[in-house]
Amino acid sequence: MRSAGESVLLTDLYQLTMLQAYFDEGMAETAVFEFFVRKLPAQRNFLVAAGLEQVLDFLESLRFTAEELDWLGTCGRFSRPFVDSLADLRFTGEVHAMAEGTVFFPDEPILRVVAPLREAQLVETRLINLLQFQTLVASKAARVRLAAGDRLLVDFGLRRAHGAEAGLLSARASYLAGFDGSSNVLAGMRWNIPVFGTMAHSFIQAHDSEADAFERFARAYPGGSTLLIDTYDTEAAAHAVVALARRLAGENIAIQSVRIDSGDLGEHARKVRAILDAGGAGNIRIFASGNLDEYAVCKLVADGGPIDGFGVGTRMNTSADYPYLDCAYKLQEYAGIARRKRSEGKATWPGRKQVFRRLAADGMAGDTLTLDDACDAGVPLLATVMRDGRRVAPQAQLADLRELARRQLAALPPALCSLDTAPAYPVTVAGPLRELAEAVDRRTAAFRST
């Protein structure tokens, strides 16, 4: 049996009921859907696109298994001819997308699917699921990176992530957005993300003496260990680390850093730094963790806490302050005719669209949202990444995407790097797109009046 993430049945029922209705009506023309975010979460000034590679993996492997088809045929909801038609269903369409790591803004499509209607419709739920989550985490992680400057950042969120896939993909998304690594071992194997680890309080508690625990762990990893020092008394443990470092120095056994995971992290760090420096252990770094997010990191940095790195987990991996994006995957064209949703507060811009970004000497200067076949000043952000159901280029390397994200964040206007709400980045809706929307409205109004 395939994993949940690989199954086509990991979808909403209405995708299949619509496909049944399209099948009965013989509707099989080309459809165009686009994924975009309607509005930014409060206090977010930008988003970072992520999740495209997993989307392409899903589309390339799209197919119903015999077991899934058997279940659909016996669940009582679908006709046998329709279920039989699904046996050879594959994704045969095109995908146009922004590269992962690209900064984007509301109403800008980061992905467009062009495919026969049933293919483009069926994939909606999983595409939103993949793009929304990684984009959410990458955007949160980017804010942590901006707050931390060049300090070490490690993803610590696996254990409280909302499921195994979320824990794995959040490690990927945070690394893409600028983290230095993750505690997630599988992420290290799968994507070559640097893996970091220290020890748990249980290791200390399992030994009768905290000092003995430190020494045994340091000897187990003579090339450099990180010792957790807040199990009992943080400052007393720091003194024990100084004494141990002196003893082990002659054996070329290194203590790389100490980790503080509780209490007033800034105050403890100052006291521990003073103890280490006074004891001749100034080369030992201080690593902090414990309910951190971009706001906590920003405050610790602003207060001058002598902290060299941070482990950031739950609040980033769940995007605890804003745990979802107001995003959508909507039909923009069918059978060659532009379509538009007019729902109150959820109206869409019709047709196939492109985003052009204008760049100045000091970075990003503004975007234009326009029709895909229009020419405009700036760099087009959406490119063809899949044709005839297959990638047009080898799978993107995560290291390359990470570098793209770094350059994108460096190009942000300084105001947008703030953790507070800044004036909106300028995104202009071009005249031809507005004209198309008006034409679609006139056409749909005429149909409603007949």
C-alpha cells in the first residue's frame, strides 16, 4: 500500500464527484488553474514560495492503483464507466511556476497548471496542501533568519510537528529559507541538509553525576560536542564545563558549545559567557533553544545576549501565530475562454497571468501582474517547469534554491524586513488584465440575463 501522500485518494470528495459530472457531460477541454495567496497574514510583509518540487513529484507519479479503483467502484458513489476511465489517468499537462525561494506577494500566482479539465481539477487539494504548508514555514523561517543575522539557526521542530510529513517538509522549507540545518535525520539523508544534535535532559538524569554525564558525552564525540547545561543549575553546570574543558584539552577532546533550553535565556547566556571566559574557555559557544520564534530571537539579539546560535522548533514548524495562508487554486480559463470568480471578498483576476519584477540598484522596486502573453518592464517570475506531464529540467538542487532565497531576501526593501507591518510592496495590476476582467464580467452578466 502506498503512503498517504502518494495516494490520489488523498483528496477531497468533491474533486471526484466533479470528475464524475464532467465525465457524464463529456467536458474534457483544457483548463487553466492558478495557485495564489489572497492576502498576507498580519505582520507579514512578504512570503517565500516553497513546495514546488514535491508538487512535481506528485504530478509525475499521479495514477490510481487497482486497490483504489476497486474501492471507488464499490463505495456506491460512482458509476462503473467513470471508475474504469480513471485506470489510465495520468497528468499530461504543463506547469508554470515561480522558482522555490522566490519572494512573492498577494494575488501573484506562484504556480499555474494547464491540463485537460479532469487532470487539473483532481490535483487541486494536494497541490494546495503541499504549497501552502512549505510556503508558510519558509516564510516564517525567513523572518527568523532576518532576526538572527548570521547566527547559527537549526530546525528543532520535528517532535511537535503536525505529523511525520509536516516534520520532514518543514525541515526542508526552513533550510531553503536560510536555516543552517535541522535535527531531523531523515531530512539529512533525503536532501543533504546538515544535521545537528546535542543531548536530552534524560542523558544527564540517567547519570548520578552531571559532571560525569558531560565527560562521557564529550568522550563519545571527541571532535566536538554540545553539552546541555540547564538540567539542574545552569551556572553551576557552566563551571563544571570549564573544569572538564581544562582536563580534556590535553587529550585533544573538544567541547564545541553549551546549550541553554530554559529560563531567561539572555540572562543565563550572559552569566555563562562570563564563567566560560573567566575560566579560559572563551572558544566554547552558547546555543539557545526553548519556545523561540522570530520575535524572541529578535529580542535576544537586540538585548545583546551573547548567544551564537538558536534552535527554533514548534513555533516555526507550526507557524504558531498564523498557522495557515488565505490561499486558493482557482480556474482562470476553460476551453480557451477566460473565467473569473466574483464571490464577495474572493474575486479573482481571470486568464493566464505573469508577474514581472522591476529591480533597482538597491533591490526590488515593484511588481506588475499582467497577462501571460504581455510584455512588461522587469523580469518574468513564472517559467515552464513541466510539459507533457514531465519536468523540463532535472530536479532542482536544494542548495541552489537556498541560494536563490538568500539573494531574494537580500533584495527586499529594508522596510519589508521588519517584523512589524510595513507599507505594502507595490504590485500593479496592468491595464490589459483589468480590461480582460471587465470583458469577462460583461460576458457572464449577459449569460445571467438570458
